Amino acid sequence: MFDETQEKIIQATMNLIMEKGYGGTTTKDIAKQAGINECTIFRKFKGKKDIVLSAMTLPEWNPQLKEEDFSYMGNLEEDLVSFSKVYLSKVTPHMVKVSIGLRTPELYGETADGIMEVPSTFKRVMIRYFKEMKKRGVIQNTDYEGMAVQFLAMNFGYVFFKASFGEKLMDVEQEEYIKESVHRFVCGIC
């Protein structure tokens, strides 16, 4: 899809955006990081915004979370652990840093839908799942959206802290976090 030079430009741009933000990243910085002449950027892309929008089509820079990524067996705790694992395998600290770097007024109009697709997808999956668990008599709570948003926040919170602070704020491993937080969540809704 992209040639080797375009890939180098995309990689350099996105790494710089994670480090400095969109506004703090210049085409001069991109060229230096990519090891190319600044003019080459404009031969390959219309500008910095075009590079970012191109990057968002690639799996490395877009988690591409899909509803079909999630399946369940009907055991509430096991299913929610599975959902968390899927979510956290796609929504990594790397992806969160990219997302934060793209929330700039110069880009947001064109990137907002792409950024919102991941939490929207997860929320839809969770609402559908909680409705099914209510039908099966596993849960009594009918605030499906509230439960879905709480579960989303629990998972996003973990990855956001990892993206923002690494091990400085919390040193709990992902597997342990998922197991313990899902257990507490299940206790709260049953």
C-alpha cells in the first residue's frame, strides 16, 4: 500500500506525535527522524495531516477493534476476562499515546470518528452482552449502558495509566489486573 519511504515517513511522524504532540511536530523533525530530505515528505504526502490520516489506515496505528473479535460462552466472569484480554490486546499503551497525540484541533474533525470507533464498538458489544446475560437470568441489573461504560472505563483506565506513567503509578501485571478487576466488577453487578 505504501512504499518504503512513505512507511519511514509515517513511522517517524507517528513516533514524534506520541512524543511531542501534533502541534509540536514539524516536517523538519519528521524528515530528520526518517532520515530523508524534507522535500521528500511533500513528494510523498500533501503534508503532515495527510501523513497522519494515512497512518490511521494501518493496523500499527489503529487498533481496528471489531465486534466479531468478541465471543462468549455464558460464564459471566470468564467472558468478561476474555473481553478485557481482547480489548487490552488491541488498545495498547502505544495506541493510547497515538490517540492522545491526535486529539488536536487541527486534526480532531477528521480523526474523531476513527478515535471514537474503538470505545463505541466495545460499548456496543458490552451492552449486547449484558442484555443477553439478563435474558439468561445471570444478572438482574438493566442499566446496560451504565455497566458497559463502567467496564470500558475499567479497561481503558488500566491502559491509560500504563501509557501515561508506565510502571511508576502501578506495577500490577495486566493478567492480574484483569482477573481482580473483573472479579470485583462481577461481584458488583450480581
